[in-house]
Amino acid sequence: MYRQASENDYQEVLEKVQQKTLVYGDRTLMAEFRLEQGADLPRHSHPHEQTGYLVSGELTLTIGDETRQVKPGDSWCIAGDVEHKAMAVEDSVAIEVFSPLREDYIPQA
């Protein structure tokens, strides 16, 4: 599958958080997240392994009991079913890959 860049198709998933699915296959899905300063992603977990890369901005990211300040160029991996949360210290853009495929992020035609 190939997908061209577009400024369309962003969905608001939480207050101050927009998500767009970039591309997906049989086992993985890649998404872009735009977080406005102050966006608060509450503690949650899901069965998907989640790897991420911060393109711009700054986040406070908690994985399990460990909290770190995440800056551009930093990356992370969250094992499936591990609780995590994030707070946008400033406007931020993150790219994340989920495995197995997150059915709830597949765009509806």
C-alpha cells in the first residue's frame, strides 16, 4: 500500500489531540498524532505494541512507572497491555506504529 501526503483525514480522538492513519498492512499500522500544548492523554493500555518517534515539540511520557521528558528525535516502545499516559508540554507531532493492526484506526471509506 502507498499513501500520498495530505493535510486531510485527521480525526479528533481526544481534546487537543488529532490522529491520522498514514499507512497500514496486515500486521502493523502507522499513525501521526498532533497534540496541542496541554493535551492530556490519560493513563490507558491496549493489547497493541506501540513504538513511537517524536518529530517536534515536547511530551511528558509515562510508561508503566517510568516518566521521561521526550524531545524531538527521541523514541519509545510500549509493550502490549502496559499502562501509559502522555502530556503535551508544547505543540507536538509524533509518529507511532502499532502491532498487531489497530482495527479502530483503519480509515472508513
